[in-house]
Amino acid sequence: MVEGRYGLRFRASCRGRSRTGNEEADGEGEEVLSGLNGMNKLILKDSKEMDDEMELKNIKIGIAPIGWTNDDLPDLGSENTFEQCVSEMALAGFQGTEVGNKYPRDTEVLKKALSLRGLQICNAWFSARFTSKPFDEVLAEFTAHRDFLYEMGAGVIGAAETGNSIQGLREPIFDAKPVYTEEQWDIVVRGFNRMAELASEKGMKLACHHHMGTGVQTMEEIDRFMKSVNEQVYLLYDSGHIYYSEGTYDSCLMLLQTYIDRIAHVHLKDIRPENLQKVRDEKLSFLDGVRIGTFTVPGDGALDFMPIFHILKDAGYEGWTVVEAEQDPEKANPLAYALKARKYIKEISGI
């Protein structure tokens, strides 16, 4: 269990405050003092609530299109259109979205469609392949990706090294994951440092997405990566992927607390532990795990997101938190689950 100032896996919102009345005063001076004390408490209370509101306004809530259509498994949600996806995101109360395979690549067309629904682009996945492609070719692809996101108004670029990843292969996700050689570590670190420089040219941040099936998956691998790259390289924190990798809730909070000052983007992903255990026991691939519903939205799985929001708020995090839960939309209706996630986040965070 996780102890300390963030509580013990609690779900109930702690918005209420107990109040006790002033003791009855025996003299006019005591009555005046009591009144001043009460006024001071009121001022402090109002000030704290104003600070809380300001901190919460710095955290934006988005949702990824992967619950409607899956880029890695095109048959999941093939019937769902771009227009349905973004309309339902807006209907569910989200402010932003990442980019899916059905989104228009014409920035003017995309801007118009999103503006009609009060949405904005906050990030889009980039597959870096420094371990399998020429270095300059990857950088050219990244620059084009950066320019698209810059035009769309995004401030963050989430990237993962996928040159030797098995996340899209029919390989057992835990037994066949890549482990970098020293040479591969060197080229990945050099590549991410260079991409961060290119991102900063546009005033943007590069965030490494730790991900199942890649060489930056485990706590140990994330630690090595973050200590090796320069400070212009940030982390994309994903609650579901770190739990998937390490199998404990403690790891979710530990990773967030350790790198809170270098986190530029957050994925809110929940886990169904019984399905995760099936992936382990039956040596399933990552995509098999998606099909059986290993991931789900916050409020529907095993993770408690209240401590996660407490850490973000206490650290003064400014940026996006994005619901991301790849599931089969025939089994998990995208709108229903988007509404469920949005309601849960509102209840436990006030956002």
C-alpha cells in the first residue's frame, strides 16, 4: 500500500471540511478576538480555494481517439468515423484530443472540424526508429511531424523508439521485449537529444513515451533513459503502461513522483488486472491484450487516480492529462466509456 501525504488508495473525494464553532466568550474582548479569528479563517479558506482553482485550471483534460479507432488494429472501430469520434469527445466534455489515423492531415480542414466542437490537438504519437533506420531519415520524419503539430497548436510531441519494438507483433509481450545493447542505448539517447533540440526550435517539448514492448518499458530502463538524455527531453507519463510493466500500483506513484519535474504530458490509462494476468499466464502479445480488454478508462479498472491528481496538483503541473484506453469499441462503447471517465475525473479531481 502507498502511505504518506497522498493517502492509502482512497477513492472518496475529500472536498468537505469539518467545522467547529467558537467557544462561547465571557467578555467583549474575547468576542472581538473570536470574530477576528473567524474572519482570518474565512480569508485563508477563500485564498486556498482560489489557489486550488488556479492550479486546477492549469491542468487540461483530453481524450485519445484510440477508444474509437485503433491505429495498430484497424479492424477495431473501422466503422467509426472521424466526425463521430470528435463529436462524441466534445459531447462527453473533453477539451482536447490526440491524433488518430482517420484525422484529416490538412491542417485547415482539421482545425475547422475541431473548432466547431471546442477541441484542440494536444499531442500525436511519433514512432522513432533510430535502431533500424538511418539517423537523418528519422530526423526528417520527425521534423515533418513536428511542423504538423506546431501548425495545429500543440506544445508537446510524444515519441517512442519503435525500431525494434514488439508491441505490434504476435510475440509474447513479457518474454520477447527488446533489451538495448550499449550501442543501441547510445543511438537512442543521441536521437532523442537531437529531436528535443528540433522541438525546442518551435517552442515545443519532446516527451518520451515509456511503452510496453519497447526498450524503454521498465522502471530500470526509464531511469537509465532519463539519466542519459539531456534536460530538454521530457517524459510522457502513462499510468497504464507502468502498471502493465511492473505489476504494482506503487510503481505508478513512484514513477510520477520521481520525474514530476520532467513530465510534459500524461496518459490516464486504467488496467483490468485479471486480463493482465491472463496476458502473463498465456504468454499473449500486446495486441492480444488489447483485444481482451487489458486497458480501460479511469474509473473502470483497478487504479486509483486521486493520488495521481494530488501529485500533479501539488507539483504545479501545467499541461494535458489525456484519457487513453485502447479497447474493442464493440465491447466498450466509446461514448459510454468517455462519459464514465469524464465523470470519474470530475469527481476525484474537481477538474
